[in-house]
Amino acid sequence: MTPSGSRSRDLGFPQRHLLGIEGLAADEITNLLDRAESYVAQNRSGQKKTDLLRGLTVINLFFENSTRTRTSFELAGKRLGADVINMSVSWSSIKKGETLIDTAMTLNAMHPDVLVVRHPDSGAVLLLSEKVNCVVINAGDGSHEHPTQALLDALTIRRHKGRLEGLTVAICGDILHSRVARSNIHLLGVMGARVRVVAPPTLLPAAIERLGVEVFYDMRKALAGCDIVMMLRLQTERMHGSFVPSIREYFHFFGLDRDKLSAAKDDALIMHPGPMNRGVEIDSDLADDIDRSLIRQQVEMGVAVRMACLDVLTRPLRGNAP
Amino acid sequence: MSGAKNGAPPTAYVSARLLDPDSRLDAPGAVLVEGGRIADLGPRLFADGVPEGIRRVDCGGHCLAPGLIDMRVQLREPGEEHKETIVTAGHAAARGGITSMVALPNTEPVIDDVAGVEFIARRAREAKLVKVYTYAAATRRLEGQEITEIGLLAEFGARGFTDGLKAIADAQVMRRALSYARTFDQIIVQHPEEPALADGAMNEGEVATRLGLAGIPAAAEAIMIDRDLRLVALTGGRYHAAHVSTAAAVEAIRQAKARGLRVTCDTAPHYFTLNETAVGAYRTFAKVSPPLRTEADRQAIAEAVADGTIDAIASDHSPHDQEAKRQPFANAEPGIAGLETLLPLSLALFHQDRLGLLDMLACLTSRPATILGLPGGRLAKGAPADLMLFDPELPWLIDPDTFLSKSKNSPFDQHPVQGKVLATVVDGRHIYETET
């Protein structure tokens, strides 16, 4: 669980694609995080760019808008020397399904080496991976998984707390619709952290406790003794009467402010996958408090983690060169 | 192949094990078919040989039973002939031992007027395969608002009234449909799901939560059935709940029957064969409506078939082409192409010793015939010669690639089953015989 092992690891990652965290073993996750550590150093140095992925083509295929995730993957690919192409497909304006498969087949014919895919439907990235013969990285599918987000969160936590095992992490907010929550629950669970979820029951999926988490409806109780408070974004369309009655009521009971945070450990740290709704799920001052908020570090770790994923997953294409 | 209904010579089916669920007959014997009808049958018939002039068909000791009556199929004709037609469904049904099938009205256009009912009847006559009956829509265009011409439609041959895959959601509309249909002693067939709760992709629970799919709670079914049962009590109407899938639903129907309400229900083989875990990693072939439920529900459905709470088993045949299923799970169409697997999947209940062979066959023959007032479903003198010859023991693996249906959407690929249809006879015509 240490950031860089004293013995050399083979950086084994047997999966062909990165479609989700569920099913990954602890050592596979550790290997990815360790590799990402080296890229944190590289990204902070004067020489950010290498030619590790020279000659390889990475296509960012986004069926859903996401400037930050797409940019993060784009930077990661470019810093490793890959040719990166961004493709945005407006999902709502086209006929569903046919286009997903058709787009996949079309892109496949152009022989990319890696497809980074974001899609609004759960399972769509897996479906696409079955139709192409390149490496596929899930950049978020519906409410299912967002594996690189969980990895960057884990890297961020590990750098600040030195470990994941034994930490208590509270994930707060719209668990029901959140792929970030699911990926984090799987990752933190397999790495030995204790995970709590807190939300009104309308924002909790059925049988969530079967994923190995403790369920809370009260923020102060959920945060008591926590090392990490992970906030989730609440989509605008869910704020007004459908899942919660109003922004005002939601922020009052489930928004993170200094008062609720005081229930957590004194050195508890705040995370948010972004983009934030200031004043909805998180108090604006708190989000900017450099002593408590890891939100900007998360963005930095995102690039490093995505470099590590591109590195490890393209290793078979590069003849196992380290 | 024998000749036409009236031109065919009398035919003697000998050396058969006769199975008739209605009369509880299970004995070696023979059947005489003449003019498309069963002229005689019994253990002693042709004991001294078959007379001159009568064609002799040796059944080789296999089971001869009434042809199956599948009370819930989607034919996709008119409107979606790329998925199925009355002809392709007819061949698939024949291979499945089905001699009568009842089509849902959710075609394009919707079967909500007399012309639609007549169209289906004409196409079935032309196809000359299995018998095809149709439900008519309970409400115009399946919109759930205005009831259809139930009396006229019934006069022209509609066998029941349903909005197909949509629930009749408005309580007042349902009340009036049940009430008005009484005039003509017609049955209302409900897709029992509260739509506001059924806006999901699979059963609500751990599997859906892991997959990030919106769930449909079992309560969606129970709520609609509970409501409908109160409306049945209020109106005295005849009500049939289609494809029940939950323990709560069968318990509600069990109690309603005990109270004497005129209520029946069916299920489809997938609800007692599979549970929600069949969805696995987004297998759209396991997406059905209502969704596959928990293991406890699956057990409860099998039990309810065994104890008779569930009256009938229907294939709920829902043919879909690749495009409809090769989709992200939430967008994929629900349904299974089930005509060719109805009998073997149902026979599993018999092989598991949950119920006897005659009781199992009753769910597929005499009971659906009684519910919808159809001829057939019985081995009896004067009944139509709609017959199925089958071997209840023969083991085989389901292979959807070999389906005669135009669509191959089945989650039962390589599923081991026991029991195979050997021949299918409609009005004395042999419309299917196995290759062996």
C-alpha cells in the first residue's frame, strides 16, 4: 500500500480494457496508483512530455459533454506522446443505439489504439468494447462507473493520508445517479477503507448496503470520525421537487458547511469530483479552503492517473516495454 | 403432409400415450381424425388393427396431447414485418407444438377496430399454419383513455381486450372497461405494472444498483393488481393478469380467487426459469417486461404454477431484431422470442417434480382455452384435431440460431432442456414434423 514499493513490481494489469473498478484486485489498483505517482513527478518537472506512446492514436469519444475529463485525458495522452483526437457526439440529437455501434465500427476502421469513451447510458462502454479491437477506457457510463475518477480520488487520498486502508470515507449526496460513487465504493472497499454513504433515501439506490457500505440519512452522524468527506454533484433537474424538494432544503440538511464538517475528524479533508454547485452541495468558502479542500489536487492527480492507465493498458501494444 | 381439411383421408394415430389434461386421461391408445376433427379416441380404439381406407400414423409410444394454446404472442404484423410475420411466427409456433396463438394488438396500426381483427384472420387463413386469434385493444390506439368497440370487436372475433405492453393505468378507464365488457362477457387482460413505478430497465435491487440501471420495484406489479382486484370486485368484470412475475402478485391473486372473484393469470417460462442475475453484464436478451425478478420471486412463480394459482403459461413471444437489442441496456427493447421454447422450458417444472405432466399441460392447453373461450385444448370427440406429438424426456440444447422465428432474441442459448415436439397437427393437417 506504499506509494512506491521497495521491491520492483511487474506492474501487472491483466485486463485489456478499463471498464470499471468492480472486479479489480487490490494489487492491480495499487500498481496503477504507484505508476501514477511517477507521473505526478513528471508533470511537475520541466520536462512534462515523453514519447512513450509515440505512434499510438488515442481517440476521446464523448457522447456527453465533459470539458474537464476530456481535457484531462487529452493532456495525459499528449504528455505521453500519443496522437490524441477528440470526438464529441451529440447523443440527444441522434437516433440511439445504431449510432453507438455504427460510430464504434467507423472509428474501429481507422485503427485507433485507445478509445476513451464517455456515454450517458450504463453499460454502453462495455457494449462498445465488444465491437472494437482496441483498448477501451471508460470515462464514465451512465450511473454505472467512472473508474479513472475513483483512481484519482484514491491517489489524492493516499498522498495526503499515506494510505487507504483503515480510513473512514463518507460519500455524500446523489448516490442514486452517481457513477463516481459506485466506482469509489468498489475501490475504497477493496482497498480496506470503511465507506459510508449519506443522502436522503430518494437519492440512494436500492440495496446499496449490499455493496459493503454503511447508510446514513444524517450528515453529522455520517461525518462523525471521518477522515475524508467526498461530496457529489446534484444535477439541476433533480433539485426541484423530483428527488429533493428545493435547493434550500437540500443545502440545509445535506450541503457541506463548517458546522457539519466539525463532526468529522479535525484533519478531515474534503473532496468533490467537480463541477461543483456552490451553495447546493457545498459551502463556497469551504470548497476554496486550501487547508481542508483537495478539490484542486484531484484535478492534478487526474492527469497523472490517466497517464498511468494509458501507459499500463497500451503496454501489450508496445511489446511490454516498461 | 396430409391434404386439406375436407380432402384428407381419415387418419388413425396409433401406439400413442394419450394425454388429455381436461379429462385427466393418461393411457396408451389411439385417436381417429376425420374431417379435421377428432372422431374417436381411447385406449381400446383400433385394438384389433386399423381398417382399410384409414391412414395409419404410428406414434411410436410417444405422447399425443392437445396442441398448445399460447395466449400471449406478438406477431409484429402489421407494421414490423422485419421482426416477424404471421407466416414466420406460424412456422415457429408449429415447431413449438403450438396449434393456436393469440396475438397482442400492439401492432402498427393498432388492432383497435374491426378491420384490424379481420386483417389478422385473413392473413392467418392465407398462411394456413397454426390458428391465429387476436386480442383487440381495450382503449383506442392503446392510449388508455377511450374504450374500444368491445361488443362489435368481440362479434368479429376478438378474444379479449388488452392494451398489450401498456397497463390500463387510469382507474376510471379500467373500471369502465371491466364494467362495459360484462355486457358481452368479455375479458380484460392487463399488463399489471403501475407505469409511474415501472420506469426502469430491470428489477430493483442489488444487481440494478451495481449496474447503475434504474430499477422497477416488485411493488409496481402488486399495486396494479391490488387496484385491479378492487375494481373487479366493484364491477363484477372478468379480469386476467398477464405474465405475473412476483411473489406479491401471486399471493394477491390467490386470495382473490379464494374470495371468488373472476380472476385468472398467466406467467411466461422465463419468470420461473431465470432470475435477475441473468442480466449479468447488461445482457439485453434478458431484458423483459415485467423484469426478471429475485430468486424468491422465481420460486414463488414456480410454486404458483404448481398449485394452480397461475392458470396458464404463455410464451409472451416478443420477437426483436438485432438493432432493437444491440443497444445500451436501458434503450433496448424488452422481450424474448419464446414460441419454440415454450414446451421444453415449461416441462422443467414437471421434471423438477413440481407438478404432474397433465397439470403442466393443462397450463398450456385446456386452461387458456377456457379463459379465452377457444376451441381446442382438449382430446375429445368432436373437438378440432389440433394435436401435438412429443417426447417429454428427450434432452437437447436450445440453439436460437436454428429458430424458425424471424427473430433470435433468446437468453436460452445452449440452455439444456428435456422434452421435444415431434409433430404438430392443426385441423388434421400435419404442419410440422421433426427431422428425425
